[in-house]
Amino acid sequence: MGADRPRTLGELKSSGYRLESVKDEMRRNLIARLETGEPLFPDILGYDETVVPQIQNAILSKHDILFLGLRGQAKTRMLRKLVDLLDPEIPIVAGSEVHDHPYHPISRTARDLIADRGDATPIDWVGRSERYREKLATPDVTIADLIGEVDMIRHAEGRYLSSELTMHFGLIPRTNRGIFCINELPDLAPKIQVGLFNVLEERDIQIRGYPVRLELDLCMVFSANPEDYTNRGRIVTPLKDRIGSVIRTHYPLTREIGMAINDQNAWLARGVSAVPAIPVYIKEIVEEVARLARSSPHVNQQSGVSARMSISNLENVVSSAERRAILNRERAVVPRIADLGAIAASARGKLELLMSEEEGHEDKLVLRLIGEAVKNLVTVHADLRELRQVVDYFEGGQSLELGDGLSTRVVLERIAKPPGLKKRAEELAAKTLPAPADQETRDAAVASAAEFLLEGLHVHNKLNKSAKPGVTAYRR
């Protein structure tokens, strides 16, 4: 309402402001978005036809919501974006700890103030961000944290224990007229989950058994991994029964969506001194590694493979190329197949293996997944039959050494020896390099493409490869 917004209860009444619950408010704002075609989650990719319609239905039904899905499926991000469905500002009784509505105060302090001052009761305005509270469920969370507790200091000042004025409110009542989120709900102790029954069903809280009843106006939202996730707690059945809608999230359904998510979230703009140009096949391989891991029999699929792995892997691949460019005093940053080895560090800890926890198993699995990803993708971009002359060159006893530290100039000199390799690499680079590109970047892309083709021949059993830190040798 701007600078002329009401400052007293009387002015608020005169303005025509109406009493409305937070769920009605969210429903109204969602309907307005649907009518104008404005997306609910413009930054969340891959959920438009699957998850988003379920969320819209839940809000239209005025439900509390549980997002159920594996790690790295944007659950928390979507929960935090729900705040955009709240009005920019709402009025509260000035100084209220629980955001009392001036027309329907629930705390003793606000009721007494309105009874004393009537239409002269002062009004404050709170924004969206102040109406969202989030709590990560941990085993040490208590009822006092969420609901409230008797404040013994207030009691010592002369108030009765049963008086509302002795109560110190927890996070939930302090989020009155807003959205309260509990992340990782199964980690909340069962006895604490039981304490949420009244909040979800009767919309009230009770503190220490005293006859204090606060009729809360809340939208409760939760996130959780599936119940069968190993070594985790459970959501108690009566609590699930009180949650209106349980919405399943999922990983990207296509490689293209996964790549778009990586591009959106990975830190790739490295500054004016380094201009990364990432061939599309490198991005595809990074995403394909995650997709293969999500179906690998060696990975615990109940744990999942987070989208954060692909994001971190892409950043490390670019960093490996950036480091090479810095050491060789080159400006162009173009990742090569050799840079994919850098994802071992960013993938560690993001894969929960079913095999024994022996040192190195995780890294070996990542290397196998890279090989499978290259095998799946190389034929999309090149016809290996056109590289028969290259294979013949190696069958003649020749070998070729490459490595992640070699400069573009050295790689171009070496790939010029096998007949036809450089020509095919130039054709591939022209198709897969983001445009526009200067000559230095185009040369670096040719070096990258040549290595991709050689690796493709290797994974299709046309060439042998031996690798040690910093050096990769191809031979027949």
C-alpha cells in the first residue's frame, strides 16, 4: 500500500482490508498467476508437466504439503519459492511476536492492547521474507523449539505459570500467518512429530499442558527422503495422515534437462582472463555419468545420485581446463576428455556404493562410468567408420601421447600425424563448439575434439589406452 498504508486499526478498517487466511492468500495469488500464465517456479527445470501441477492442486485445495524425494531434487528450493505466493506485505498488531491479525488477534498481549486502545491500536507491516520460517529436523530438536515453553524469568516477575504472558513461543507460533517448513522430516524424533498433530489438524498449540490455546493460521510444508532410505527415521503414520498432499519429486527425465540444470547452477563464468568454451559433448558426458550412476548396480539407489554431483563435476572439469590454460599462458579454456579425470574429487561422497568400502572403489566406478558415457555419446557426434585411416596408423605400430597438461599447440602438432584425425576433429569442433569463437578457442576445440575421437575409438575397442597421472598413451 506504500507510504500511505494504514498505521492504526481504525485506518485499516477504513481502507477496506479484509480478514483472509494464509492459505486463501496463497490460493488467490496462485489463481492470478495461472490466469496470466506466469510460472510458479521459473528457475526450476524439468517439473512443469509432473511436479508443478501437483503443487498447484495442493495449494488450490489449501493443503499442507510434503515433498518426498531423493537428495538433490530441488525440494528445499521449491519450498522456499512458495513465499512468492504471499502478499508483499500484511498488517499485524504492532510489536506482536506471533504476527497477530488486527481483526483476529490470538495472543493475550495483542488482545489486551486492542481492548485498551481500540481503533487507535498501532499497526506494523511485515514483508514476505518475515513470514517464512524453516527448521532443519535434527535429533536434538525439542517441543520447546517448535511450540514453546514456560519462561521462568517471566514467572519470577510475578506472572502465573498458567498465564499466556509467561509463555515463550517457539518457531511455529512465531510463523503465524505464514509458511513454516520442516526439512528432512524423518529425522525429527517420533515424540516431536506427535507434537505436531494438533498444529496440523486443529491448528492450535498447547504448552506444558496449560489451557493455552492459540488458533494458528499456517501453511505447513515439509521435505523428506523416502521412508525406506537406509539409516533414517520414519514419518509416523498419523502425521502423514494429517498432511494434505504428498508430492513425489524426481531427477531430470532427459539428458537435455539435466544439462540445462547444470548450466543454470554451475559456476562457469570465470572472468575476463579466462573465457570457458565448453563443447557440447563434454556437457553431455558429465550429465550422462550421473544418469548412468542412477542405474548402476554398484550404487545404492535408495540414497540417490544428487544433481549436485553433475553441477560440481562440470565445475571441476572447467577448472581443470582453466588450470591448464593458466600454466600454458593460454586464454582459451576448452575442456578435453583428459579433464574428466577431475570429476573423481567432486564425485567422492556423492555416491553411496553397495560394494565394500575399500579405498579407491568410488574412483574406479567413476572412471568406468566416464568410459560408458563416452561410448554412449561418441557415436551421436561422429561416425567411427570414417576414422579407419587413424586406426590403420596405430596398427602400424605407432602411438600417440596426450595429457591434461599439454598446450593446445603441442596437441595440434601430435594429432596432425594420424591421417585424417585432425580433419575429422575440425569438423566435430565446428559442430559442437559454442559460437562465436576466436581462433585460439577454435584451435583448443580441435584439440579437444581429437581427444574425444581417440577416446571413442578406445571405448569401442579400436585402440588400446594406457594412462598414468598426466599422460595418456593411445596405441593398437
